[in-house]
Amino acid sequence: MTRIDEALVSAVCELSREAGRATLKFYGGNVSVERKADDSPLTAADKASHTLILETLRKLTPGIPVLSEESSETEVAERRKWDTFWLVDPLDGTKEFIKGTGEFTVNIALVSGTGPVLGVVHIPVSGVTYWGRKGVGAFKAEAGKAPVAIHTRPANLEKLVIVASKDHAGPQVEALLKRLTTASTANMGSSLKFCLVAEGKADFYPRLQPTCEWDTGAAQCVLEAAGGAVTDTEGRPLAYNKEQLTNPSFLAFGDPRQDWRALLEGR
């Protein structure tokens, strides 16, 4: 396990910003879209960000392998042998990128064992960067401003803010939103949903539709470092470097004292 110091954190945050700038070169106007084997979209922005992050991380930490959403099948197979590795989504929210909503991010996490210990989430359009270090804390830096510490908030069941995916909320989450008549909702794409909970602007993000490890690793670390948690529907911490890279359904929340599973199930 490499030592995580302020120099490394600063370098990874700057890398996320550089990758964000690389994506913005392709943002707006007509976006050329390829289709991957799973029918998910791939753009030149994904590729440019992936290449930049891969090359830079290999120079920055030559002893630590990198797993990206755009990695080869060989690298995906090899990663089961890794104890520590970088987990990267070079452009999380490609659909939002294509639609021009601005709700896409660059995600870089350092995974040790079965969990993320460092996570950086950068929003290219706004220039905002979030990061979290396990056991240290979580931070947010707006473009051109000094970073500030962020924390989750206590849950108020009469004034909950629930975040959901624009495209993948699912029937159980929709039923929850109908049942909680005093709750407000925030719908958005990419890992921004975790970050809203991490900075105390929202309370609960239930995700019952498929995701992959690179979709969640960086933002999970930010949320956990801010005082929240991400668990499967049985209450177990969301784990990484599993046999399959697909995540189970999960619940991301800011206040661990609340029984979020019971709330989701209407108990």
C-alpha cells in the first residue's frame, strides 16, 4: 500500500482537473458516439480522459496498477491479483455529457483490499472538485477557491432530500418518493448524487439498478470520509475487486443512525 500524503492527494486532484479539461475539448455541439459491447456509449472525451489519467498515474505511482472503465479485458482479468490499485471512471455520466447537461464527472479512487481509501470526483463544467481520505475527512474546492471540509447532516424525516438517477431510479425508488410526501427530490446523473449527500445537501441515495465499481469507488470514499456510508441492501459495506465488477443494489446515506432499508421498504 502506497503512502497517502498531501502531495499525492494534491497530484490526483490536479490530474482530475486536467482530465476534466481534456473532456471539455469535445463538449458541446455534435458528439460522435460509439457503442461498446454492453451498448453503453463511448466518446472521444472518454478516451482522451482515460489516456491522460492512465499515463499520469503510471508515472506518479509506477508500482500501482490502474483499472479504468476503458481498460482492456486482460487488465480486467488481472486485477483480481491486485491488493492495491487505482480505480478510474474517466468520464462518469457519458449520457449526460452527450445531452449537454453538464452533470458528468471524472472519478479517481485508490482501492486497498476491498475498499477505497482515497477518492477524487471532479466536475469539469463547474470546476468543482470533491475528495475524501479514509480516516482523515472530505473536502470540496470550487474553482479558484480554497478547499473547505464537508460533512453529512443528521436526517430529519420530515424534511428529507432524496437523490436519484435521472435514467435509472426504478419502481421501488419511485414508490418511496410517492410515499414520502414531505420529502423533496434531486434528480441528476453521475456520481454527483453521492457528493450532494456528502456535503449535507441531501440525505439518501438508493440505487437499485446496475452499476459498476468504477461508477462508485471515488464518490463512496468521499461520502464515507464525510461521515456517511454506502452499503448493500443487507447493510454490508459496498466491496471492491469482487469476482464480478458489477455492484449489487446499494444504499448511500449521510446519517448512519437512521434505518434507511426500513424506510425504503415502507416498514
